[in-house]
Amino acid sequence: MSHVFPRHCRVDPPIALRGEGCYLYDASGKAYLDGSGGAAVSCLGHGDADVIAAVQAQVAQLAFAHTGFLTSQPAEDLADLLIAHAPGDLDRVYFVSGGSEATEAAIKLARQYFVEKGQPERRHLIARRQSYHGNTIGALSAGGNALRKRPFAPLLVEVSHIAPCYEYTLRAEGESAADYGLRAAQELEDEILRLGPQTVMAFMAEPVVGATLGAVPAVQGYFKRIREICDQYGVLLILDEVMCGMGRTGHLFACEADGIAPDILCIAKGLGAGYQPIGAMLCSGEVYACIEAGSGFFQHGHTYVGHPVAAAAGLAVVRKLLDHGLVARSAAQGEALAAALREAFGQHPHVGDIRGRGLFQGIELVAERESKAPFDPALGLAGRIKAAAFEAGLICYPMPGTRDGRQGDHILLAPPFIIEDAQIGELVSKLRDAIEAVLP
């Protein structure tokens, strides 16, 4: 009997024994094509010799040094590398152990920034419905995933939520994409004015919405208008690239596709590629200078902030992404995957939308294509497709509650950047078999 507290008490998962390339193998020897990179984590695949060597070398030299006393060379080098390639005037990196910690740190930094700036009345955070920013209390409050928030509602802090930029269901008939983007962005200004501009500290959003909506990019022009609104009212823009960043969407930083830069940016998942738990919050020079000139102390911290071994892994991962052209490969193989999905499912009676950017692709399932009506949630469609795909030897990321936290189902795909054309074919074939097993 296992003493591990699992994600689901009624599921007895097989034991993962080893990983190689795009595959994981369980203790029985069965192979699974990792079509979602776990949760968009394994961008380099499994068993990368260079990253493993970097981790081993760092453990042998220095395993841990608490940042209350010391910094480490891997952390310094990784911060330098990230800032050298970061958009806008992002200038400082605060390392954490994962995505929830990164978004939590971003929220707290935004608040402290305005306190130290002499504007303590700025306390409101605005985010979007059908978003996901993590599972700690602050991050969960910021997120718009109703399914995950519901049991903890009495514990959550107040956060305003506006509509996502979700073209498939929210763009009106006859409305251009550009006009829809401006209309969607206008909700931010309306909410700032409703709350009082002098009380709003930040707006948080995913450039490409991941787990909750299924790889939904904003329409062109939306985020440029969002940036303008934030600047107009002195509101910080926080971009959550925990899932969509680090090359996943064909750009090292996902916001590059939208031609903007945030004041604070969060990354994780692909930063460590699964080889070590690491995330980071990046902030602008102006935000950092405010803290530096004020108290000089960010009132935040965790034991494993800037962990040397995690930083060494992250450094090896980012160097590999940059030096081996893997960000461009993500874009190219993403186009190949999208084309294969359209070929296989473009006319499927129960596939309403195929969307995404780079190797971050989503399929939305519908009961009826013309009306875009979702399936009855009682069918448990996402969970059944996940199980059928797993049985077929494919790991993918189906999720329920796409539309409103209860209705709607989608499948998220985020394979390693090293995926070959033949493996794209294998992924699509196994996914087709799983969908047909559930929706004959």
C-alpha cells in the first residue's frame, strides 16, 4: 500500500521508471508519448544529457546556500541570461520554485511597489475569467478557474475579473477580430474606472491562456490596447507566462508575439524543463528602483529561492533553447502539429475549434459545431478522453469547464520541442483513437 497522498485517491497510477526523448516508460515497460510535456513542462524532452551533467556538476560543487546570506554563480548567470533576452526594460529576476510562487510574488511586489511609492490606496488586482495563475491562496484568487476555486471561495482574497479574449465564443457575428480585441480590452478600462483608477495596482493575464481555456491566444491588437490602458492609469501589467513562456509558443517570451512588454513577468515550467523545480518573477528596472530607493527589502521569500542546483538546471535549459535553435523549432513544429490536427479533426463533427501558437495547441470539443454548444458536463468527457489516450500510450491534457468552469471540454497539447514529424503523426493518430473511443 502506498503512503503517497496522490492527486486523486481513486486512481492508482503506474510508476514512472525512466524517460527518453519524447517518451516516458512505466515499470511494466509500457511507453507513453508525452504529448503534453506533463503540464507543458518538458520542453527538452526526457534524459537530456547536457542538463543532467549540469545538475550533477552543481550538486557536487554546491547543493544549497540560503539567499539570506549568500548568492550563487548559477543564479547570477541565469538572471543575466534571462535579462539579456527579456523584452522591454525588465531588469531584475527573483527566483522561486514554481509557477504559483512566481505569481504570488508578483502580486506582493505590485502591492509593495505602490506602498513604497506613497500610494497605499492602490490595492485592487484585476485579472480575467477562465484564467489560471496557480494554487496558492493569492494565485488562486487571481485566477479565473471556477472549478478549482469553488471549494476555497471563503478563503480567497478579493480580485476583480473581466472577460478573457476568447475569440471562438465571445467574438460577435460580423465583428472583425480587431474590433473584438478593442471591445474585449475596453473591459479593463471600464473596470478600472468602476473601482477608481487611484485604487487599482495591477492587471494580470496569460498571453496565451493555458490549462483553463486550452491554448487560446489573444487577437492581434488586444494586448497593445491593454498596455495602453495600463500606462494611462498607472496600473502595472503582470504577464503570467508560466505555461506559455520559455519558447513554448515559438518565442522565448510569449508576449513578444504581441509586441508588448510587461512591468512584471512570471515564468516557470519550461524554465527548468522538469529537471529541477524552478520559476522566476522578472520586474522592470523602475519597479526594482522603487524598492531599492525605499525600504530596500522585498518583504517576501521562501527557503529555496535561488537554489543553486535549480538555477544550474535552468541555466543549462535556457542555453540549450537559445544555442540549439529550439525556440524556432517550437514555432516550426508547432505549425506542423497544427496542420496535422486540422487535417485529422478539421471536419470532425465534435471538434469546434483548433487553436494555439507554437507547440501549444488546443482542441475544443462541442456537441454541435454550428451552435458551438458544449457537451453535457455529466458525460465527464475530458476525463474519459484522458483515460482513453493514456491507455493508448499518449499523455495529453484534457480539461473540463472550458466555457465557465462547468461547461465545455478541451484538450491541451504541449509536446517537447524535440518532437519529430513521425511522432507528431503518432500523437495525432493516438489522439484520434482516443476521441473515437469516447465519441464514436
